[in-house]
Amino acid sequence: MVKNKAAREGYIKVKGGKIWYSISAEDKATIPLLLLHGGPGASHYYLEPLRALSVQRPVILYDQLGCGRSERPKDNTLWIIERFIDEIEMLREELKLNKVHILGHSWGTMLAVDYMLTRKPQGVASLILSSPCLSVSRWQDDCRRFISELDPFDRRVIEESEASRNFDSEQYRQAMLNFYKKHLCRIYPWPECVEKTFENMGTDVYGYMWGPSEFSVMGTLKNYERADKLKDIKLSVLFTCGRYDESSPETTEYFHKMVRGSEFKIFEDAAHMHHIEKTELYLDTASAFLKRVENQGMEGVA
């Protein structure tokens, strides 16, 4: 990971509180890259390896309200996707990101897609949508298939916990850890940036928007379905996923086919955090895509 000494940190006032941001290589003249972390409420830490892209361009990380280094108000009315999209607009305005590439991971892809569809912003050069969650029904179907492939004991524990809505037992936590080792991050023990992400998780945000279960969405995102709207995105898009990703290759390829001219990359022997599991390959893939977009003069379509 590149540790850029010139990285600038600060806070921006948004509805509900202040959000933390960091921008590396701010002096570079190339188009900046804005990173949207997952969760909801996961924080920026697990995206830290992507700072390495600052050898070519400014890279901006930030913590959405309610997690990480940002403020954590106790107000559930704030946890709606429209307010998180407002954050993107305010961040772009504050940092003068007139032209920008956007990289979203997991929940961050939901944000990126809704930002494009609902606000139709100017100056977005391209999207990288990694481990996309753009159809909750498909996500749940994929997870049920992955659960069926687990060790019989773990499978039974998860299924019984789902049925009883009891997610507090030690057996359930162990079964979830075993699931995560297969489908979240296949490097174990987990790297420090992953551990810090869990330690700084915005559990209130996650619980309200997603719910207590990874597999059965009960929060405000339970009806999130955007696959049929992806055809309306008219700019360069790269979809990525891991071979064992919760965002399965089959589902990610389906999204890719919905966006005309988009690109698609599967990372072998990797899962939901394939940018950590296969960091160098991911960086090379993202870097080449961003350069290709700029060299082809396709940026700024939106």
C-alpha cells in the first residue's frame, strides 16, 4: 500500500453531522478516483489498499455518516439512500471534484448506481462496480445457494437461526465466520484493514438498513432492485467480483450484460474482498480500465 505523505484529511458538514475524508496525491492533474465503501456502515479501512492508485491520480476515501471516523448520530431517519447520495454531492462540491471516476464496493455500488440514476450528475468519467449488490432478491438467492454448500453443521445452525430470528448464539457466530472465510475474505487471519473495518463498523446503520442477518434482508434496503434500470447508465463501467464472491459471478455477469459496452472481470480464488485477496491484479485491472477510458476520450459522458 502506498502511504502518501501529502494525504490531506478533514471533515465536511452534511445533514446529520460531519463526515471524515482523506485525499491522496491531490496535486496530480489526472482525474480523481472517489471510493464508496460498503456496509452499509463498513467504513473506509478495508479500501485502504486502493490508495496505491494514487501513483497515477488523486484518490479520495471517506467514511459515510454513522461509521468509521465520521460522526455517529442516533437518528434512524438519517439512514436512507437519498441522504447518502447527498453526501456524495456535498463531498464533490467541497473538494471541487468537477470530474471524477467513482469506485463502489458492495453497498457502495448501490450508492453509485442510484447516484447516477437519480441525480444524473455531470462530470462522472466512469464507474467501477466491485462485488455489486444491485438486486437484493438475487443476493439472497445466491446466499441461500452458498449456505447449502456449507458444512452440514454450519448449514443447520444458520438455517435454524434464520427461522427463529435468533442471531446471538456462539454457534451462529462461528458458522458466520466459516461462511465469511469462504465468501467474504479468503485470507485468514484477516488483514489489519479488515479487522479495523469490523472494529469501526456502524452497527446502527447496518442494522437499520440491512438488518441482523447477512442473508435475509429485513431493513430498509429489502426491496432494493435496480437491475432493470442499469440499461439507463450511459458511461464506461467495469464490473468485478471474486470467484467465490457473495456477489456471485453469475449475478455480476447478469448486471454487466445490462450495461451496454461495460467490462467484466472475475478474480480467481477470491471472494467479496477480492481487492484485498488479489491486490496487485485488482490494482492493475482498475488502473488499466481508468487509463483506457481516458485515452479513448470517453470520460465525462455523464
